[in-house]
Amino acid sequence: MKKTKYIMIAIGILLMSKTYGQLNPMGSMYYQNQYLANPAMAGVEQGWELNGSYKAQWTAINGAPSMQAVTAAYGAPNKNVGIGINFYNESAGVIRRTSIKGTYAYHIALNNKTSFIDFGLSAGVMDEWVDFNRVVGDLGDQSLYNFNQRKLYFDGDFGVAFRTQQLTVQGSLPNLKRLFDRDLQRNVADRFLYLGAVSYKIYNESGAVSVIEPKFMYRGVENYKDIIDLGAQVQFWGDKLIMNGMYHSTNSVTIGAGTVYKNQLSILCQYTTNTSDLQTYSNGEFEIGLKYNFR
């Protein structure tokens, strides 16, 4: 009975309009892998780059949500074209959600390639289903079978950005199908309506601190109040030590630390406290992100 109760709590929270996975998405999207939040950021660096992230939420609850994301992006030598692929998987209780999208990005060089305007478009499919191996209850419930009868969900994302060596201004519109009112009612989780962000890198040629990059992000979530993220990332001794932190207007905080090995392998570990609505239910969430570039 206790196990059933925990699973039902996890499913219930997932179905609420205040969807936790949307309020605290992958923390690596802020700095390590911005392609997760904006398709225009695919291929901003030359060559191939592979990213992987894993996030575990509410580890004290059975059937707690977990998220995994894998992206691969390629930037052309002329810096004008980027392509990418984005795979995302999420589970919460008996619910499973998997999506895969391909991305094309075009980067317009300005001022002798010292600044860029970026456009990106992603398109792909998402599948949602009930895992009967995790169901605790009536396996003959017709609503479970009806859920699994739904067809694949086709959707896309659009993003833009303006970049200089120091300044990055970007915005994205995920779930274009919903934006143009051609969306079926997907009542499992609300999605972002839009996202905007501004960041600025401050370089220091001497001393332990090499780069300081404050960032402001504004997110709109359907059926929930808009969310503000404010924080910074600091690099020490080049990129030997990386520390970042973000405060979210949901009264949660993300902190992280990582390093870069031989300018190719990046490792980032993060912890996010619960939102104010859930702090009395369970602990926060843990995430590890890996990035490898083949340049």
C-alpha cells in the first residue's frame, strides 16, 4: 500500500498544471549545452560535439521522475551551418516519454565573423506510453490502454540568437504545434511557451578567475506563472574548475561544479533544490552532464 501511495503521488504531481519537470528542466541547458533550450545554438562551435545528461528527481520516492538527454551537433568549418540531433527520455511512475528531433541551424556572420545572428529549426516526434510492468493496480483498466493507443506526436522548435565574443542574446519557441493551435490536448505535462536569455562573458587575463558569465533567463510555462532564472558561471585557471549557480523564481536553487579535461571532455555535476510547492515532500534533484568535442 505504501509503495502504491508513492507511485500515485508521483503520477499525480506529473499530471498537475504545475509540472515539476518543466519548472526545473535539465540544468546543463544554462551553460554546458545550450542547444537543449535553443535549436539556434546547434553547431555554434566547429566540428562534432556530443553531449549527454542524466537527472534524477525526488530520489526518496519510488517511481520518481528521471530525465535523460543526448545531443550531437556539428558546426561547419565556414561557421555558417550547424546540424544536430536531440534525443530526450523521461519517466515518472508508470508514464514514459521519448522524443527525437533533428535540427538545422544557419549562422549569419557579421563584422568579419566577430558576431553572429543564428536561426535554428528542429522537427521530430514524441511518443508517450504507460509501462504496464510498473503498474500497481487494475491492469484491465481501459484508460491505460487508451493512453497507449495514441499516435506519435509530431512537433518542432524554433530559435534565434545574437552572439558576440562577450554577449549572447537568445530566444526560442518550443512546441510550435501548440503555438499555432494545431496541438492535440496532451494532458501529461505542460510545456514551455517561450524562452528568452541574456548572458555576458567577462574575461580576466590574470589571476585565478578566468571568466565570469552572469545570465538572466525568462521562461513562460502554460498554466503557470512565468519563471525567472538568474545566476552566473565562473571559470578558474582557464577551465580547470567551473562553478555555476542559478536562482529560480520558483524559490529553488541550482548549484554545480565541473571541469574540462584536455580541452575536450567536460564534466558537470549539479544539484537543484525543490520548488517551494514541493519542498516538504522530498529532497531535490541531481544531474550529471558530459560533453566531448572532437575538434
